[in-house]
Amino acid sequence: MSLSSAFKALSDPVRRKILFLLREKDMTAGEIAEKFDVSWPTISHHLSVLKEAGMIVDEKRGHHIFYSLNTSVFEEILAFLMELKGSKSS
């Protein structure tokens, strides 16, 4: 995970909403797509960006692929922000 890819992933409101949905439960791409008024290729692109950033992981369960949050990435982002906040000089 790079911070640049993480912040890029967070820059889009659709991707942020996907993250909030996955906070509640693991979901398939179809379940995620049902929550948006955008095309399947658009949802697929957003999932790819989030996966590239390491923010989500996918797991095949039977015939479906489920997406879930990778919380360790958010811990890294939070650590960076806390360090940035603490490095302020007087």
C-alpha cells in the first residue's frame, strides 16, 4: 500500500460510500452495484482502485466473490496522519 494510492482511492465519493457499505458487512460486487445508479464497469473500476490501494480484499466463496475491508491499511493511514499532526513545530 502506498499513501498516494490510498488518498487517490479516498478522493472519490463513490469509493468512500463503498468503504462505508463494506464496514457493515462483506458484499459481492452485485450487492454493491445495487446501491448505486452507475454502470457495472464503473463499479468494477472503483473496486479495482480500492483493491489496488489495499483498502479492500476479495475472497471467492462458492460461486461469488465477496469484498471486505482491509482494516490494517486504515491503521497505516491513521498512523501517518497522527505523525503528521504531531510533527508540528512551535
